[in-house]
Amino acid sequence: MGKNGEAESTKEGEIFMRLAGKKIISLVHHDFEDLELWYPILRLKEEGAIVHLAGEKANETYIGKYGVPAISDYEYGSIKAEEYDAILVPGGWAPDKIRRFPEVLSLIQSMEENKKTIGQICHAGWVLISAKSFTWEECNEYTWH
């Protein structure tokens, strides 16, 4: 961002999008925290990122805690870490479900091993801890500071 939160320009009339061409996968399941899923996704897309949703099943409609729907593009097991630049795990009650899928834990571990960006919000730390990518203390530090 440029001064006063304005988008940066490379030349007159051209807007620079900091995440153009970057691919991000976000995990979803029922009872996700609506704003913790959608607000980051919208902001990432505003910066040019390509964002996909992965759920237990592909093309499934998942409902957030406050009734906002999200349709998965892919199922957890079909996601390959090398195809994405980052992963986003929203909070809510969904992380308690998401962390029970071995393919999700393997994905998180692979993202960590390959030094990919891992974003987690609030209760999403459960997923990272279950994947043994972070300790409770590390997730608590990132969540609260």
C-alpha cells in the first residue's frame, strides 16, 4: 500500500497488486467463523491472489456459525502443497473438525516443511498443533500478539 492506504501504482493508471499470481488454499468445514473465513479471502483477492476453498468434500456447501455459506472447490485430500504459496485456516468451531483429517495434517506439515506461509486465526491453532507444526505456546503467541 502506498500513502494513506492507497494502492501502489507502477505507472499512470496501473495498479500494483502485491499478491498477483499467488495461490492460496483456505480450509473450510461447518461452523467456521464467518468473518474469519471471508474477510481474509476478500482482502487476499483484492491484492490479486487466487484463493481456493478445500473441504471434506469438493463442491460441498458449508455453513458458518452465523449462516454464511461457503462452497468448497476441492476436497482436502486433493490439495498438493507445492501448488500453493500459502494456506489459511479460519477459526470458529470448524478447526476442531478439520484437525481430525490426516490429509489436512499432512498438508500443514508439508506447507511448513516447504517454508510456505501458514495463516491461522483464533481456534485454527488447533489444526497446526494437531499437525505438530507448532506448539501450543507458539500458536498462543501468534494468536494473541
